[in-house]
Amino acid sequence: MKKKTGKMILLTGVLCILSLAVCACGKTEEASDTQEPQVVQGDPIPEDDTEDDVSAPEPAAD
């Protein structure tokens, strides 16, 4: 029973050390002073569809 408890404590310690090493060596981005332009997504800008309206024949008034 003591061997199992000792192994669990050792594995827990190793896991904690590895976790701290991963967190310490992780990539962190520094906040830059320059502001990047923000892109706003919305409805697409409709293109000039006047050609479709002109090409449709109007009914003649009799």
C-alpha cells in the first residue's frame, strides 16, 4: 500500500511540474500600441442591378 501511495504522489508531482513548464513556455502575445483596422461583416453590398430592370419589357397599355 505504501508503494502505491508513493507512486501516486510522485506521478502527481511530475504532472504538476510538467503543467507548469507547459504554461511557462507557452506563446503569449504582447499587446501592441498600434490599433489594427477592424473588419465589420454585414450584408453584402448589392451590385448595380439596373440592367435587369431595363431588359424586362413593360406591358403596353391598350
